[in-house]
Amino acid sequence: MSNTAEIKVGGQSYELPVIEGSEQEQAIDISALRGQSGVITIDPGFKNTGSTTSAITFLDGEKGILRYRGYSIEDLAEKSNFLEVSFLLIYGHLPSNEEYTRFVDSITKHTLVHEDVKKILEGFPSTAHPMGVLSSLVCAQTAFYPESLDPNRSADEVDMSIIRLIAKMPTFAAWSYKNQIGQPVNYPDNKQNYTANFLKMMFANPAEAYEVDPVVANALDKLLILHADHEQNCSTATVRVVGSSHASMYASISAGINALWGPLHGGANQAVIEMLENIKKDGGDTKKWMAKAKDKNDPFRLMGFGHRVYKNFDPRAKIIKKAADDVLEKLGVKDPVLDIAKGLEEEALRDPYFVERKLYPNVDFYSGIIYRALGIPTDMFTVMFAMGRLPGWIAQWKEMRENKEPIGRPRQVYTGANERSYVGMDER
Ligand code: SDX
């Protein structure tokens, strides 16, 4: 394909460069278009618009490919661990033994949070959704580390913010849950690994001993890997835009948590389980619910299905579906909603409405079933997604800052009233 594109508008032709990425993806660079023609492009939801170039994650929606820094998600989910994948995403290479040990030791040393965080936590009623508490506690870190307010200070300071954020996220997550159930918080236990420490802070309580099940801790580590990054999704694009104004990393990540919360994005894992529960309560008639999902007059959508990019199976959904079977079997858990989920999937995969629109199960379709088997409460599913996505958000924020990208400020086409004069109240 030629490395230029020609756009004809108002009888004039304009030539624009075409750029090509390392996986032969092509894009028309329209940065000069308005200056040359006075015309802009428009693309609600950015379905056909690239916001940046990035070396972090590659995904091919047609082929169902997902790679972090060139390594396939299947390889990483099977052979790596979440902190190693976090290092890979943020620093661009698999760590040496020494780099890995230093990274993990630093994170372990920073799991404790300032005691004043408890005063913020106590301000939230137990009705507070853990995602709202989480985004508030993350943003509140700007108060405890005011030097982080200036992201241009030094690479060391940015690295320190990175360590603190990855280290404290499980503590904030577990504490947001304890606040919801009215139990005392648990302090981190630095003898435990990352996911075991989180599970202990979540489920230990003064009334009974709690032993972390390694099957649960390992399954959780794999789930965090699968959620770690996903190129320019809604919440990552939010982190980049907020960070482009030179807001601190904590403020940018807090914004990403709030974007992830929506049921069309990361909130879908909670919405999937609520949907499956509703279908079960309604007698398990999947055909009725499939008809609702296809009915344009019915707002119901089949949660966990469809994807902006994947027009084939979401590779993560395949891995999670297998992990769901393994974990439920290992834990001896029989979950009736798993059968409903499999029934819905089978029907959707042969239904013309879904086939024509290339709607397949996405990462959220099966993840809630595993989280539930691991004892994670439904309100915490999206918090788990945020914990997993954290290194991806950090990596993308860091890349945007290092590339000195300009502030994100889209244009628009105005469709409101033309100029008119003010009229006094009596004349209206
Ligand atoms: C995540 O971007 C990412 O990478 C996100 C994510 C990540 O890792 O960050 O992968 C995580 O957010 C996964 C998606 C989780 N959301 C859900 O499962 C919610 C249910 N899915 C949909 O709402 C929808 O599929 C989206 C939001 C995921 C994608 O929406 P798009 O790309 O804007 O597509 P669309 O809404 O324009 O849908 C195209 C057509 C429409 O029908 P027509 O107008 O062509 O007739 O497909 C239909 C839609 O009505 N459709 C669905 C459907 N999803 C799309 N119909 C029924 N059920 C669905 N789930």
C-alpha cells in the first residue's frame, strides 16, 4: 500500500502520510489535515481512530492475538507471574534475576499504607461500592506523597510512585472490601507473595484462622496477568488523556479506575454474574434472554459478549474458560451459573445475530465465575480487574510521558444555535 493517502474535500485534494507499525498496521496521519484544509475528521467512540503509537501491547482482533511486549498472552499466562509481567509491561523487557528480585523486594517493602488512610476509609459508609473507595484511596496518595504531584521531577521519583502504587493496590482493594462488610482491616503480611498477601488481607478476620489456598492464589495470579494490559481501551485511554495534562500518576490511575467501573467496560464482569443469576432465578430459559439481547427495543445486552476490537474469540476468554473448569474442579465447586454461561455461549455461537456481528465471549464472560469460586464477592470483581490492569495503566502513562505527547484535546463539530441576541426576561 502506498505510504500516502489522498483526501478530496470541497473539490481540493490533500495528500497525507500513511504510517506503518511493526505488525504492518497502517494509519493515515491526519495531524496536518485541518491546517491544510480547515476540515477535521469525526469518529464517535474512536472506532476507527488511533490516538497514539505504542510499543506495549499488540492485539489482532480478527485473529484473536494478544501479546505484551511481543510475548503471547498464552505463554505468559502459563509460564510467568503477575509481578514479572508487570515489570515486562512497564520496563519493556523480561527482568534479569537481579532486576526481578529488586522489583519484588521493593514492592514487598511498600505494602503498608499510612495510618491516616484508615481515617479516609472510615469516612465511607458500608454501602460504598469498593470501586469508588479504591479510586479515592489511590488519588489520596497525592496527599501522602506530595512530591508525586510533579510527574516531571525525576525518573527515580516516577519509579518510586510505580512501586508504591503496585505495592499498595492490594491493601486498598482489601480494605475497601473490609469497609463494606464492617470488619476490621488486616495489615499486609510481607512473608506472603503478592496474591496470597491480598487474599489474607481480604479474608482473614480476628474470629478465625485463615490459611491461603495455593490453588486460589495461583489462579488469581493468572487472572491478574490476563487483565494486565489491553492497548487503548476506554480506561487506558482515560489514564493517557488525564496524564497528558501533566496530572500526577495517582490522579491519572484514579481516573482510569473510574472509567473501568462502567458496565460496558470492566464493570461487565460484575454485570455478567448478575445477569446469569437473573437468568437462573427466571428459570434458566436462555432462549428468552437471547431474544431479549437481540431485540432492539430491549435495552438488555448479553453482558460479557462482544468487543470493540476482537471480532473473533478473545484469547483471554479461552484461557479463563479453561481455568474456570480447572479451578472449580480442584476446589470441588459446582456452580450452576457456569452451566447457564456455557449454554448461552453455545447458543450465541450459532445464532445469526451474534455470528453476523462477530460477537464472541470476552474476558469478562467467565472471569466472574472464577472470582466467585475463589470466594471473591461480586462487588469486588471489577476491583480485581483494576488490580490486574494497574501495570498496564502505569506502562501506558509512562510511555505517554516519555514520548512527551501533547495534551489530549479533541475537536468537535458544533450543531447548536447560530448567533442570536440576548432578550430580557419580559420579552421571552
Ligand atoms: C472490556 O476495549 C477493551 O479492550 C476492553 C477490555 C479490556 O481488556 O480493557 O477488553 C475489557 O471492556 C470487555 C467488554 C466488556 N463489556 C461487555 O461485555 C458489555 C457487553 N458488550 C457490549 O456492550 C459491546 O459489545 C461493547 C461495548 C463491548 C463493544 O461495543 P461497540 O464496539 O461499541 O459495538 P456496538 O455497541 O456498536 O455493537 C455493534 C452491534 C450493535 O448492533 P447493530 O446496531 O449493529 O444492530 O452489536 C450489537 C449492538 O447492538 N451488540 C450486542 C452486544 N454487543 C454488541 N448485542 C447484544 N449483546 C451484546 N453484548
